[in-house]
Amino acid sequence: MVYRLLPLLHVLGMIIAVFGLSMLFPLFISLAFNDGAELAYDEAALITIGSGLLLWLLGRRWKRELKKRDGILLVVLVWTLLPGFASLPLMFQLPDLSFTDAYFEATSGLTATGSTLLSGLDDLPVSINVWRTQLHWIGGLGVIVLVVAILPLIGVGGRQMFKAETPTPMKDQKLTPRMTETAKGLWVVYILLTLACMGTFWALGMDVMDAVIHAFSVMGLGGFSSHDASLGHFDSVAIEMAAMAFALMAAINFATHFLVLRNRSLAPYRLDPEIRWLLGTILISCIALAVLLWLRDYYLDFPTALRYAAFNTVSMATTLGFANDDFGNWPFFAGLWLMFLCSFSTSAGSTGGGIKMMRAILLYKQVYRELQLLIHPHAQIPLRLGETLIPNKIIFAVLAYLFIYVASIIILSFVMSFSGLDVLTGFTAIIATINNAGPGLGQVGPSTTFASLTDFQTWVCTFAMLLGRLELFTLLVVLTPAFWRK
């Protein structure tokens, strides 16, 4: 076990050190606004960068090209260790915050979940809210993809690490011949869309820091805000429409955005089979829920019902997690439908959570194929996604993924119930965290926080966030004895 960890120290140290450098941005904000949080970032950055450099030096003699198991283990180590360092500014600035709560908050930030234990966000130092949402932005596309562009500079390739991180059933598909160029291309798109989102929010009336904070949150599909009322604080239809538009863009495969930018053509959007399903599912859900809310007299007229139904549907379906009203007070069906949507309504290769629309499409096509085979047992019915023929090994992998996904939700929900939580709160807390969606229902609804959970329940939700962000198998395989055998 120790032998397996040694070659990773060099790369892990570099990642931690680079992550420490990211604390300089909220430090600059703290100094610029004189919000009293400077020491929190000074100490946290010193500890993080120092720890990273120490690991980097210790692992220099052991560095080598990463193998498959090395890549998987490194991804798990990065996603479990970085929240510990990310929690340092929170604990230094908010001394009443326990390590359990700080680690949960930092994990929620880095996994772009958006579930929070904090209240009184309007009164927090502006740099703390920047740091929380900056974690969304870093974690949204993946810390690993960011650092993949740096690894060749230190003599360690990042291909295995990139494949372990990329959230799609078809991980071998490349956009450019070199993995480093792929990572750079994805981040160029990510940065351009983030800047566009910031500019749009600022033009629509947000102040500069609110625009930065909410753009980080939207593009990472996280859901942290600088206001307890979330985006409802602004009570602006224009801001809500902009947030929906950028959330939908963040929910689309960034590989598709990259191809549009590289080819200077919108054709990749038309050819991407996930986009039609994603937009169609969300559009139908928006209209159906608006009609339901209008007929049940939750809002005075249909346009108002459509406004709130559309925003909350898009927000939850894309796993953004913002709210402009408490959908926990809507008809029970509406709340459950939103929790269902967040389970699959984002594209593979996006910053969203859930099982991804690609897997949902393949599952639907496989079910339809099985029904056809009941009628025509000897027929040869190929399964296609667009023009691509899908081999059976991918279907088997998707079916196995779905089984593990459902089993994880059931087991963790039972654990939450066993710990004393009511069924609705426990079940939706797991749905919200394993799908990296943010709010649930009951005690963890959009108008409340996760602060009512016990430490044990908080750790269960933290595990669920990591499990969902690492696409289940990446984390679970490390827990098997076979992984550690030579």
C-alpha cells in the first residue's frame, strides 16, 4: 500500500501547492475590501502551499508515468484531501465552525453541490463568499483537468488521471491529439463562458462582487450564494433568465462547446444527441409544473407560475441549486419531480451532477430494444446514439452503474433513517448530495440549511457528495481489497 502511494506524492504535492495558490485571489479581495479575513487566507495558504511542497520534495525520487490504478487513486486522494485544505479559511475566520461542518462546506464547494450549513450569508466577509463559490468554479470542471495541463512540465503525464476524472461512459474520446491540449481547450471555453456570465450579471444590475460570486456558482453548477435568499434576493426576471441560460450552457458537454469554438460553427450543437433530450425534458417539465402551480392557485396567474416553475426547474435539473421561491411548499409531486430531474438532466462532460443524460438515453434505448426482442426474439437490433453504434460492453457498464447508483441511494437513505432522520429529509438529502444538486426537501429544503443534521448525518452526506462527484466507481473501487493487491 505504501509502495503504491509513493509515486503519487510528487504529483499530489504539486496539485495541493497549486490549490494553495488559488487562495491568493480571495486574499486579494479581502485586502481590497478590508473585510477582516486577511489572516485566514495568509495562514491557510501558507499551510496548504507548504504541505504541497513538502510532498513534492518527498516524492521526487519516486516519480514515474502513472498507471491506471495510480490515476484512480490520485483522483480519490485529491478529492478527499483538498476539502481539508479548503476548509482552513472557513475555520480560521469562523471559529465556531467545527471541522465536520467546515469539511462538509468545503466538500460541497469543490464537488459543486451547493448544500450548505451556513446561514447569515449576507453578513459574511465578501472574501469568504468569494472563496466558497470559487471552490465551485475550480471543482466544476475538475481540479484534475486543470492540473493536467501542468503535469507535463514536471515530467509526469496526466492521461490516466484525466480518464479517471472525466464523467462520461466514453472516456477514450479525445478532442485534440494531446491530453494537455484537451485540458487547455476545455478551460478556455470554461473561462470565456464565466467571463460572459459575470459581465451579463453586472450589466443586469448586480454589483461587481455579486456578479463574480454568482458567475462562479452558475458556471460550476454549484449553488452557493452571497445571500440567504439565494438568487431570489435580487427579485429580477432578467437576472433569473440570464442564470437559466448560463446554467443550461454549463449543463451541456464542454466538449461540444469546444468543438463549436474550434470549428466556428453551431453544427456540433445540432449533432449532439444529449442536447435535444436535455432541453426537451426541461421544457416539458417547466410547462407541466407551471400549469400545476397555476391550477392549484399557488400563483395568481400563469405567467407568474411559469416564472417560478421555469427557474426552479432549470436550476434543479441542471444541479445548479439556486432558488427564487421555496419549492418545498409546492405540491408534493412538484418537489419530488425536481429531485427526480436532478438525477439525470445534465450532459456527460458538463459541470453538472447525476447519472448524466447520456446514460439515461442509453438506458431508455436498451429498455426499448428489450421490448422489441420480446416481439421478435431472433432480431438483430443495433443500439445507436446519433450515428454512433454503441457496443454491448458500454451498455453493460451503464446498467452496472445504474445498479450501484440506485443501491447507493437506498443504502445511504436507510442509514440516514436509522440515525433518526425522517424519511423525506433523509431520502432527499441523499438525492441532493449524491447528485451534487444542493437543496432537498423537508429539513434540508431550499429555505433552510443542512445545519439541523447531526455530525454523523453530515459525514454521510459528505460521503454521498464525493461518491457522486467521482462517478461512484472511481471511489468504490479504491475501497475493494482487489485494488490493493499487486
